[in-house]
Amino acid sequence: MRLDHCFRSSAPDRVRIAIALERLAGDSRTGRFCHGDTPMLADCGLVPQIHSAQRFECWPGDVPTVMRGFDHCMRLPAFASTRPSAHPDAPP
């Protein structure tokens, strides 16, 4: 699967992507983010998917590695400012 496929994928594909990312937990290169200790393109694609899944309450279940990467991303101002609730026109 090409990386840019996740941006055009359906919800079932996104669940499969999250599960595939979770399998990286055992990879020695997996760090604080999706792949390593600095955010990369995979993190940029993951964060909006998690925002949407949380907003519509459709997260696929127990994916602690994915959520750990998301939490680390959300500690960075560049990612935190992308939260839908952080925008001035966000519903209360």
C-alpha cells in the first residue's frame, strides 16, 4: 500500500492502516512517533485520522502504539494547533 493511499481510503482501509501501524510496536525502529523519535509524514497522516475517529466515535479498538504516537504528536504545538476544537469556528 502506498503511503498516499491513506488520504484517499475508506474507513475500513483506515482501520487496516491503524492495525498495521500497531504491528510496528515490535520493530526496533519504532520510537515515540510512528517510525522513530521525530515526527514524519506517517504522523502527519495519522493525526487527522485519529481526530476524525475520535470525533465520530469510530476508533478500531486497542492500539496503544498508535495512540502513544498520537499523544507525542499532540504535545508539539504544530500538531496541537490542528485539533478541530482549537479553531475559532469550532462548535462548542
